[in-house]
Amino acid sequence: MYPNTLNYKMPAEWVKHTRTFISWPVQASMCHPEDFDAVCSGYAEIILAIAEFEPVTVVVNPTDLERLSRLFQNERIEFLVIEHNDAWLRDNGPTFLVHDSGEVAGVNWLFNAWGGKYAPWDLDDRVAPQILNHFGLKQFDAPLVMEGGSLHVDGEGTLLTTEECLLNPNRNPELTKEQIEAELKKYLNIQRVVWLKNGLDGDETDGHVDNIACFAAPGKILMQVCDDPEDENYAITRANLKILQKETDALGRKFEIIPIQQAPKLCDRETDTRLTLSYLNFYFVNDGIILPIFGGDAKDTDRSAAQVLGEVFPERRIRTVNGMGIIREGGNVHCTTQQMPAGRD
């Protein structure tokens, strides 16, 4: 039996949360281990910001528990000891589902560290089942390599993703596009998949959608755009925009598209590789939004992004955090987090 036949479905991210999950960094797995203390400070800022809105469960390795218990003296922050290799819980954690009755369950995807990029990942592949078991939640094991950052849903049957990621031969090479769609429909109880072409330039996740576009509401999509024809993201975002302008959602609605201007291009000071600066990597919390901003040359686009989100979500407090805190490791706020929906009160 599959979630869709049992009336479970993945809700939109903006529904009420019971808690947020986030994993603590592991120095041995970092791209820049010399930045460990700075990255930990970046994670601490995100955790404390989320805790202003809702409870946070921090997944920690056993060796970190005592230190973190001293670091975070906050009744909304708790710790769950689970051994893990890396700290991007959006991608290796469970995808939570809600039953018609309000019961919460979860999907346990296969995880291979973004196409085998970062070994080892054996511990990360076992994190989701341990979270679900700890909270006594029903578990659905999906036969797909899948990361939470590669998909967004509107809660009304529509899923947004990219071909660059889901059709990449380093994920599920034995499956066709149609077969992947069929599995997503079974495990997330969605009826329509909207396929964008590519994610942002330089994104080492092979084009996760959570850096380029997301639902703001059913029928409404926020999209990061680029107006500089010399920038690689210009062609990427224009192609995706054309797709969305022609597409409809599961209920037949045309999309209202709300643009957010990208931050100025920035490269890593040591490797000269592009950093994936994305305002779309924000995270919904109860009554708020945690928005990464980048400072420096990006101060104008920082201000614009906060203004757009404030206008789209007037009922939510826009809480900004330092988006440069963890970006050299390849992701940002949304990548680090996973929401547990509250189900029905």
C-alpha cells in the first residue's frame, strides 16, 4: 500500500508546524573544514531564529551533545542524538505526510549524497528512519533516490521540480521521467508534476528547485530571476519562466509568477566557483519566514527580497539571517531544515 491509496499526502510548507528539524554540522564532511567554527555560528543563528517561532529539534552526533546542551539554553530547542555524516537535513531527512484524519507519517527516500559527490553517506541514509521511529510515526520506504530540496508542493496536488536534478543519471538512472512521476504521485499523493529545466548556475546539488522557485500559495509561484544577459542565470531563468507561463497546476489554474531579483554574482574567494546565492532558499516557520540575506554588494537586492516577501506574506514576520554564514558549504536556510507539520488539531 502506498501513501496515496491510504489518503496520506505531503502538505505545503506553510501549514502549521509542530517543530523544525535541523542537523548540526560535521567538520570531517565539510568542503572547507577550516571554516567549522564560522559555519557552526551560522547554524546557531538559524536555530535561534527559528526558535523565535516554533520548537527546534537539533539532530546531533553523540560527541556534540554535551557541548550543544551548554550552548543552547532555550526551552524551544531540544536535541536528538542520531549519528550523521553531513548536515543538510532537508535532503536526507524524512518528507512528512499528513493523513485525512490528521495523523502524521513520513517518507524515507534513498539518499546517495547528491549523486555520490560526498562519501561516506551511509549514516545520512539512515537518519530519516530514526527520526520517524523516535516519534512513533508510520514510515513509507520509497525506492527512489530523492532529496527534499529537489521538490516543492502546493498542498493541492501540484509538485514543482527540475529535470536537471531528478533526471540526472547520478540519481535514478534506471527510471524514465514518467516512472519517476509515477513514484512521486504514489508517495506524495500529488496529481501533477511541473518540470522546470535547470536550477541556478553553480548549484552543486544539480539544480535543486528550492534555490530557484517555490510556491507562495496554490496557483502562485515565487521565482528568482536575473536581468543580466551576460550572467549564466539569465538564460536559465528565462527558460524556466517560459515553462511556467505555459503550465497549469493540478486544478487547471494558470500560475501567477512573482519575481525576486537575484543577488549580484559572487564567487568563492579560494576556489573561484560561483556561490549559490538564493533568496528562494528561505524557510516558512509558524507566523514567519526565515530569509537569508547576503550584505555587501547585495544590500539592494536583500532589501528588495525582504520587501517582496513582506508584501506577499503580510501576515508573517520576515526574520533575516546572515546568508553568508554557511553558503560556502553549498546551501542555506531551507537546505538545513525540515518541517514536521502539525496535522489536525
